[in-house]
Amino acid sequence: MDRPNILWMWTDQQRWDALGAFGNPHVSTPNLDKLAGSGALFSRAYCNNPVCMPSRMSALSGRYPEALGVGVNGIEMPEDVPCLHNVLGDAGYHTTNLGKLHFKNHSNRDHREPHPSYGFSEILISDEPGCYPDPYLAWVRAKAPDQVENCMCSTPPAWDGEPVEKHPRGTHEPYVFEGPENLTHSAFVADMTIDYLRRRRKEERFFAIAGFYAPHCPLNPPQRFLDMYDPASLPPPQMNEDERERLGLSDEEWRKVKAYYYALVTHVDEQVGRILAALDQFGLRENTLVIFTSDHGEHLGDHGLVQKGPPGFESCARVPLILSMPGRIPAGARHDELVELVDLAPTVLETCGLQTPPFMQGRSLLPLLEGREYAPRSSAYMYWKIPFGSHWRALRTERFKYCVSGDGQELLYDLEADPAELRNVVDEEGCSAALGDCRRELISRTFGAESQYPLRSGSY
């Protein structure tokens, strides 16, 4: 068979509803909306851990985070864990990651040192742009030496080296990008991806990851994109009154935060459009499976929270997901089945006519995409754990979200009656049957998410 190319574009910290294709009238994403119209849009896709490192490791390895032994940021991916790109590489694919990967910690290493390849044919890593001497700042320096300072941002609080203090780091403290808009990290990822496509167009099949960092904080969009949004026209976050005390921002301040966040999303959308135009220009679109998703969501003020964390709420656990391939995936399809990011690796392999290794725990979505027999999931499963510390497991069923902590705290939300998850109904008498069903489902999902290795080598 003529195996397809794979272009996997993912953002960092993008809410599932920060996409016009989902019916959000407040955010402008014309290129992603067009991509969704050319393929399949998944309305209920979930990450398996709502923080960067375990989510990315899980999606690319096809294994659940606990099977990898990674429950939170700060635990590095072992270099000997086979992932999707390793399997594709063995099948003759040229593989690359351009931009964010986040398999290694980046708060305590010298970014001038070579990054492990993790089995990619080539790799260009920029995990947190603007605060380290990484390939992104080297690219800026080569293009416009006088703009390097304007493209830098403060180092994060966890940085172990000499701190750089330029701008606030919090999601709720936005500012305007000071450099030219063609020098943002999103533009860097698009430029590198387009250059890669140009070089590979007449070579062997490729698997390329375009790793955008936006709309992760800092919220620093170029001014042109910020001008597209009027904060006063945006709805405020959804929260209970006692949750307002968490950060103490007014509705007006939260609307401003949302405007900057949406502006970053729109800037990424424009760069995605450039990449898709290059696919067409180089004659690659017809035989390329395009995937767009995000590693996790963003609370964006909902429940008085920002960024991400334990999987208690849809705002950080639910992600956008689009798959498009002309002639293979019907255009304009919308799927409401519960799916997980761990399903993507098996989906790619089946699309390429390759066997899925037994260690991968996801299930291929290709039968669903092609209208063949498909057994939908009864739940989406999530996990979050700090070693010897806080521990949460959660699942989303057709109607309910259930979460339980390591110390026995339980949350149950009726998403049909309460989509904003403002009322915990775990103690309500009318929900006792649903609570029992969710408890049993979570136990079952926990067994299925565990590692099955090492295998038995004998009877005894």
C-alpha cells in the first residue's frame, strides 16, 4: 500500500472549546475550522493526564501514564520506551519533532547541550520558548539579532539557574509580545515545519510533530491578534461565589485574560494555516494524515483557577481533536464518542497499515472514522499523581464526571444538568446509583491502565 505521511500538530494548554468549529462564537480559528470541515472533529476527546509531560508521553507511547510510571511533571521519559515514532521509524518513516516535546525536564538543564533524540530521525527542541538559550532564540538571533531581547520572557519560578526577570509568568498577568509577530515561537514552529515539508516532499514517508507552545502562559500575543478581541464582549468564567477568592480577579479582569488567551489561539491558527498551505503547495496534502490536538486544557478562570492540574474539571481535561485525510476520512464528520489521546498512536499505525504493538493500550479510531464496526468507550479515564503526595483518578461517562483522591475525597458532577461542574452531587440521594456505577467503572479502568509487564516467562 501507499502509506501516508503523518503531520501531528499540537498546541499546549488549549481548551477543547477554544475553537470556532465547536460552536464558540467568541474565538477566531478559521484555518482550524476549515481543517475540521475537511475531516473529522471529535467533540469529547480527553487527555489521560492534564499536565504536559505525562500527557505527551502517554499519547506518543500509546500507554497510560501509570503504565509509564509518570503521574506528574518532573518525571522524565526513559529513552528506551518505544513510542509511535520508533515504530514508524522501523517501518521506513523519517521522523522529526519540531518545537515542544517535553520528554525531559527543562527547568534544571543547560539548553545549549544536545537533547536526546529519543529515536527521532531529527529533532529540534524548544520546550519553553524565550527564557532559555535554545533553538528558538538561536533562530531569532539568526533572523534579527536586534530583536532577541524583545522575544525573551522571564524564566519560570522553578528555574534552577540565574533568573531572567522581564515579564510576569502567571496566566492571569498578560502582556503584549514585544518583537515582530513573525518572530514568535509559533512562527518559529511553523517556519521549521514548512522547511521540513519542503525537504521531505520527494523523499521517503515522514512523521512530523509541530510542537506549538501557545496558548500556554505567558499570555503574550502580538498586538494585531489582540486587536481582534474586545474583552467586554467575552463571557466571564464560570465559578461558584466561594471560588472567586482563589485569585481574586474581577469579571472584567478575567475577560481581559480570556482576550489575550484567545488572541494567542488565533495566532497559532494563522501559523497552522501556513503549514496547511505548504502541504498543498508541495503536493503532500492528498496523502497526509493531519492530526490536530492539545496536550491538555486550561481552566481560564473557571472555578477561579488558571492553567491545569488534577483532572477534576472539563476545562483542563478535555481537548480539541481533529483528524483529516482527503479520500480516507469523510469530510465534515463530527464524532461525539468518548475518546482518549492514548488512542492516537494505534490510530496512526492502523492508518499506515502497521501492526499495533501489544504494549500500546489505546484503541484505534480508524474503524469509527471509516464507518466500520466500532465499539465506543463507556468512559474516558484520567490519572494524576505526585509521588508520595496528592493522587487523583477520574473518569467521564456519557453523563457524569467522577473523581476520587488518594485520601478518599469524591466528586460527582451531572454534566447533563450541570455542564459547568458547579455542584458536587456525590452525597445526593438521587445520584447514589450513578455513584456506584462510576466507582465500579473506575476500578475496572484502573486495572486496564496498569502496566502488564514484565510478562511471565514460565509456569512457576
